[in-house]
Amino acid sequence: MRGTGRDPRALSHEQWIVKVRMLGNGRRIQVPADQSKWEKLRENDRVKVSYRRGKYTGTVWAAEIE
């Protein structure tokens, strides 16, 4: 949308992102969460995360807190 003040990639709602460090390999990923889950979490809490991993590069896709 050229010439407008609106970014077409921006979402119309707020995003609540939880930064998670995996215990097994120390890798850090960003997991979207709803506001109520985000507010309940504290630093160093343990959460269970389900995700899909890419075949060749190991990229994490579709991560979510269970």
C-alpha cells in the first residue's frame, strides 16, 4: 500500500511473545501466546511447547505453549 501510513504486514491486534530457552540444547525461540497466559508467566517458569522443526535448516515453525 504505497503512500499510506499503514504497514500491510502489521496485524490488527496486539501480539504477546514469550521468549523460551529449550533445556535440551539451549536454543532460544519466540512463541506467541494469548495475553492471559503471558501475564501468568514469570522469568524462569517452565512451560511445555509444541513445535515443528524444518527438515534441512532446523527452523522452528508453528510453536505454541500447551
